[in-house]
Amino acid sequence: MTTTPSPAGTSGPAPVRDGHPGTWVVVPLYREAAVVGDVVRRLRTRFDHVVCVDDGSPDDSARVAAAAGAVVVRHAVNLGQGAALQTGVDYALRDPSTTSVVTFDADGQHRVEDAEAMVARLVAEDLDVVFGSRFLDGSTELDRLRRVVLRLAVVWTNRSTGVRLTDAHNGLRVFSRTGAQQLAIRHNRMAHASEIVAQVGRAGLRWGEHPVTVLYTDYSRSKGQSLLNSVNILVETLLG
């Protein structure tokens, strides 16, 4: 694991007045050079601390993320999103001032304002985890088959973990420091999402769900948000 600081003079937006100084945003990163710069710049209009975990990308993802203002931690080889999330959480917890950790996808499908609202709710309700859900307010457009597959994954995750969620495979989550310290992600691929929920349940953490909008674009679908990927989520959940 190597760490790349943001280059001098290319740190993206200046820190904002609030900037959530106790919050780190963790962005797992693999082959997202086309969009990650915009994602990091948007995040840094609200959050001072963004760490991208470049999971062995063969493209320019790490350089673009660093130029936009993120700290970049690099895996020498591709290990999978679960491994990248754990590396990013571990990095964030090395900062003694960290009070919360956000997980946020690199492909542009999450909204920064949703992440900020979830951090506020974590604090206001004294929670350990806030899960983003695309099924609470109907703002996310999903085709019927994808919706069915994701619902089936939720049913299995709820039964196997005892944590009753409406959306178990949303990458937008917020953890308190206590919640983040309970994570020990061992499933590197899609099954890591159910593993996180199971660890929350076993630890008896206080959790809530918050409505979020997931922005499905042609780009995000091509990078893994296709129906086939939803089926892969279900299969890995059942086998994980």
C-alpha cells in the first residue's frame, strides 16, 4: 500500500467554511479516470478530507484523483471493492480527529448533498451507522428487473443478518468512529455489502436508513450498474 498526497497547487476547491473537519470520505477507485476528478471536486465543496483507494487501476485514476484534491492510497494489484473500502476506512481511522467516515462510489452515481445530510443525521440522532437507501422515497429510477433482483438480495441479507434494511447494497454509508472501528471486511467483491450489514448487527450498533438518489448514467451502467451486475450481487450474496 502506498500513499500519494495531493500535489501542491492542484488541490482542487479550497476547503469550505464548515468542511466537516471530523469526517473522512472514502472512495474505492478502479479505472475511473474519466469521472473521478469531478467526483472528488464535488466532494471537496462540502468535505475537506477525501481519500481515494486506487485498487490497482491500469489507467490514470490515481493521478486524476490526487490532482482534484484527494489523498490517494494505492493497492499494487486489484483486490476488489471490499478490500479498497477496508483500506480507506483504516486510513481514515489513523487520524485521531476522525469522528465519522463516509463511503462513496467513484463513478458519479452518488450525490454529495445526500452524504452531507447523512452525516448530519448520524450526529443529530447519535447513531453509529446511516445506510443510504434508494427505495425510501422513489427518487431513483430503476427498471423492474433490477428492482426485483435488488429486493431479493435485501430479503436474504435481512434474514441472514437480522438487520432490517430496505437497500442492503447501496455504496453510500456513513459510520461514526465507533461504527467504523467494528468493520473487518474480508469479502473483497460484491458480498462485502452484506458482510458490513452482518457486522453492524453482530456489534449491536445503532443504525438508521436515509433516502438517497442514485444517478444511473450510461457511464455508471457501463462500469457495473447493469442488470447482469445486479444478478452478480444476488449470487454473491447467496454464496457469501
